[in-house]
Amino acid sequence: MRSTAWFVGSCLVVLAAVALCSPMMTTSVQAWGSLGHYMVGAIAQGFLSPAAERGMQQLLPESDGLMGPVASWADSFARDAFRWSPPLHYADTPDWACSYFRNRDCYDTGYPGQQYCVDGAIQNFSTQLVEGRAPLSENVAAKFLIHFVGDIHQPLHVGFRGDAGGNTISGTFQKQHNRKLHQVWDEDMLDKRLREDFGRDNSTYVDYFMSRLSPGGDLHPEIGSWLSCPGSDSGRSSIAPLGACSDAWASESIALACSAAYVDEEGRKIANGFDLQDAYYHFALPVAERQLAKAGIRLAKIINNHFDKQQAPAHSPPLDQRTRPQRPIKKLLEL
Ligand SMILES: [Zn+2]
């Protein structure tokens, strides 16, 4: 979801107040939509180091350190409380550019001269955590970071400026009328998947991802490449606080938007009045799910990088050799 327009300096009072407010704690399906964000946070939770788990319990006391339940906070409470935050949920590129360059694409007309988009927001909030100087609070910075790492992996959150990331392209998806293409990716495909294949149970869906990411799972061999941070190119910064390579992640997303979101299973451009059926769902869903898995792994790495520098012992045994009876997700490997 996107709407109008961040300027931290003028929002300090509001932001400090928000840090005291309760986040959305539900794990039910709502309208990346809340299910997608929950999945990213829950997947990431399974890959936290011991130091990161302890750190997150302090950083997110409202959810006992769990990221899934607070992952949609930036789409709910914060969207209204922080009127500067909506443009930070996405980035726009020129139509059919199919490439992302921070210096070209990360801006908002309401905030000239700043890196004002989802990529810039990830850089900002990860830097705040690194430097320990969050102007609002580390709690707020962490919740924004958790959310924006999810958003940047939804291909249409790095979409075309001319159609607002698929928000002005409407049609029918699986007999549901008046759906925006952006909504199909934010909500509709994942809700259908949860409803039809996982009995509407978020935990079962999380287990499915953890199985695919565990040794022997089809996504496990990809994890190493997901964590690599490509070097600079023209217009791209080499700075990646906590390993948050958000410019490269934005580039991946716009490429996927061009190859799997703005076009159907036969490569035809999706226009107003679309009627997307099973063929598109089966073509696009695997892309969406891989992006959720990537986002979870990358979020875990950011959080691990932050806390391991501060707290980790010089040597830790592999995660799966430890016993954590109170954690809801089985640990699979060390990132
Ligand atoms: Zn968002």
C-alpha cells in the first residue's frame, strides 16, 4: 500500500511517543500485506544467533523479541502516526527501465535532496542501529527496518513511477474484481496460498519455508548467494551498513517486476482490465515465495551482524546443536 509522503528532525516528538505505543500483535491474516511481512519476520527469527535473540528480546519487549508480530507495525500504526513515512515503503523507476539506481530513483518530490525511498530508509535505519544513535528509539528503528526489508523484496514495491508500482493497474484476480495488480502481489496470491494449502495457519506456512531453507531443502543452496553483496556500479553506493545491500535488493526486485509481475505467464504486458487466473498464480507465486525467503534470510543476517559484534562470544557452536525450548521456530543453521 502506498500513499503520500520523512523528515526525522521534525518528527522527534511524535516518534518518541510512538515508541511507547503498542504494536500490532496479531498473527492472523490481514491485509507485502501483513501476511507477507509476518512471514519475513518469522522466517528471519529462525536464523537469529543467540546474541541476536537476546538482543531482540530487549529491543522488542512488546513481542518478547519476535519479529513476525511487529513486522506490519509500519503499515498500521506508523503509517498514520508518522505522516512522513509512506514514501519510504517503495521506490519508483522510470517505466520499463527494469533497473534501479539509487541516485536516479530514490527520491520523493516532497523531500528533495534526500534518499527518500525504501532503499534509503533501510540504509538510514540500519545505520541508526550501527551507530547507536536512533533519534526516535532503537525500538522504532528496528521495527521500521524489519518492515522495509520485507517491502523491498516485493517486486512491485520497486515498480514503475507511471503506474505507482502497479497501483493504477486494476482488474480481476481469481474471480475477485477491482483488484490492483499491486494488491495481487501484496495480498491476494499469498492469502490464496495460505487458505488453500496451509489451512489458513501461518505457523504451518512458516514451517514450509523453514523446510525449504533447511539443509536438503531446495532453497538451501541459494542462501550463500542471497547474502553476497555486489560491488558498486554507476550510481550505486558501496556502503551497506550491517550488510544491508538494499540497492542491490532493489535492483533484483525491479528486474522481477519486469519479468514476472508486469507480464503474465506468456510474457504479455498486464494492463487495466486484466483477468489473471491459475496460470498467472502458478507462474508468479514461486517468485513471490522466493522473495519472502530471501527477505527473511537477509533480515536475519542484518540483525545477527548488529548483535554479534556487540555480544557474541568468540566461538559459538552451530545453532542446531543448542536447545531453546521457548522459541517457536526450530533453528536451522548459522548465517
Ligand atoms: Zn510497507
